[in-house]
Amino acid sequence: MALETRRLDKFLADHLQINRREVRILLARRTVSVDDKLVVDGNVLVNRFSKITLDGNVLQAIEPRYFMLHKPVGVVSATTDKQHKTVLDLLSVTDSDGLHIAGRLDLNSSGLILLTDDSRWSEALAHPDKNVAKHYRVTLKNRLDESYIDAFANGMYFPYEDIVTQPARLRIVSDYEADVWLTEGKYHQIKRMFGRFRNPVVALHRISIGAITLDNNLAPGYYRPLNPAEIESVFAAMQP
């Protein structure tokens, strides 16, 4: 979902209801700034989050929004659903407007969900080259043993898609619990990997995505805005 852009001169013409010649005059007079930088080139691309001012008066200053939500079991990771409550239904009407989900969980899983209206940010989070790790606590029906650790670390072949999963880290927490870190998200991947051991997953809970960890103070069904450090951690991971 790429962030839509348009030329600055088009934005000014539409916003101010003036013609292109008048726009060129405004730019030539050095009266227009984008993100607090003086701009004289009408070809500069702007988006819905660009701060645009004219003679110091703000024409546009929309701030992107970022939230974490503690998804309960039984809620779907979707914007609309005819049968189940969605994660957006858990937000206020004002907060939910225009948001999309960055990192879904299935109906019977719980834990950290991230939501934003900034597609640049969500695309950075999902970029396959950045290997953003997702941490899950998994509860299983049968006992675990050390053989699981190497099997997850070596990757597993899924014949239906003809793929081998990326190496995953598994740490045994107790006889029936494990922590798993994945850098990819194939369809029902964790359940299918444990399925190789004929060990059904009883519960699946996501603890973190990258450097963003589910707030311990958030009860299931509640949410909060991300803080600046959490937001920036995603953009920082994009740096080479």
C-alpha cells in the first residue's frame, strides 16, 4: 500500500483554487515551505503527511497515527467482517478511521497488533530484507523436547508451497510452552511447524514485533498510541 503522492504545484492549485501561473508566482516569491524547508520547484512530490505552509500559514499538517493493540482470542485481524468482531471495532470511531493493520493474527491467536495510517511505516515493518523478528509464546498439547530446537533452526520444507522456512529460534519455557522467533509469516506457519511433531498448538500469543513489545499494562481488547521511540525503531531498522 504505497503512500499516494502528487506534485506540489497541483496541491497548491487545488487547495488554493488558483491557476498554475499563480502557483508559479507563489513559488518564485519563495513563500512556500514543505516540511519546514523552502521550496521553489513545483515538481516536488508531497503526500498527505507533508507539512505545507504558505507565508508561514499552515495549509496541511496531518500527523500519521500509530497504535498497539492487545488482540483477544475471537477477534479477527480485518477491517470488516460479517461474523466476528474486528480489531478496528475495539478502537474508538475517531481513532479507527483510515487505519490498516501491520502484522495480522488469526482468529484464535492473541497478542500484539500494530495499526497505522502510514503505509511507509507498515511497509518498512514488513520488508523481507529487514528480517524483522516476531516473538510468540506458544502453548502446546504435548510435551516438548530438545529436538524441536534444531528442527526450527534448520527450517522446514512445506511441499504444498514448495518452500523451506527461514531459520527460526525456539526456546523451551516449560514442558508445554515455548518461545518462538520468526522473521517471516507463512500461512499458519507456527502451527504447521509444530504439526511436524504431531503436537497441536493450544494457544498462540504474540509478544513483540521487532523492537516493539506488547505493553504489560494493556488488557486484552485495549490499545494505546505508540511512543516516539517505538515509532522510530521501525524507520531506524530501514537504515543500511
